[in-house]
Amino acid sequence: MARAAKEGLRLAKPWGDSSRYDVVVETGGHFVRVQVKSTANRQPNGGYVCGVHPSPNSELYRRGDFDFLAAYVIPEDVWYIIPSRVIFSRKRTSITLLTTSPTSDWALYKEAWDLLRNYRPRTT
């Protein structure tokens, strides 16, 4: 939350632990639900594995539970802001973040705070 505030985003924390997201970002008159995850789990390839699932005793996330995943790589002090539709389209319960590779699967989302700043919900 501190980093998002530093990026100029307005934030709210849901009361209690019953939500399927951790933080709400207000942007352009819209509310965006963000699930926050972190990792320090470095792999031999230099990437960091980050789980994108709830606690072991919880039901897996479903489309609509949150709008963005904010994944923090602790040792590198790097954030990834990933739209949930990307996570769900790839059917992942974990992702590997290669912080030094500009061509990795998730490089497009590295420090992508503008995705939150400019978010507009889809209209049906």
C-alpha cells in the first residue's frame, strides 16, 4: 500500500478478511480490486516463483474475484501489476518472475503502475 500511495494512487483496505482481494484502488471514479502477493523464492534460473492462489485451505480464485494482481519480488524490490484476465487466461496458480529479462512472459507488467492509474472497467 505504501508503494501504491507513493505512485500517486488512492487506496482503501477492506474491513476484515472476507474479501477475495487485499486493497481497493480508486482511479478515475472507479474502484479497482487488487490482490497482493509477494515472493522471495528464487529459482536456479534466476526467476522468482510467486503463487497466485489463496491459502491452502481456501477455494482457488475465480474470474471476478479481483481486477489486478500486484506481485512483489522482495529481494529485488520490484513490483508487477498484472491484469487478472491475463492470469486467468493462462490458468496459472503460480508465475515465475524474471526481473532481469526484458522478454520474459511477465516483463510487460514490471512496474506497470499506469495500468492501475488508467484502468477503466469494461462495459458489457
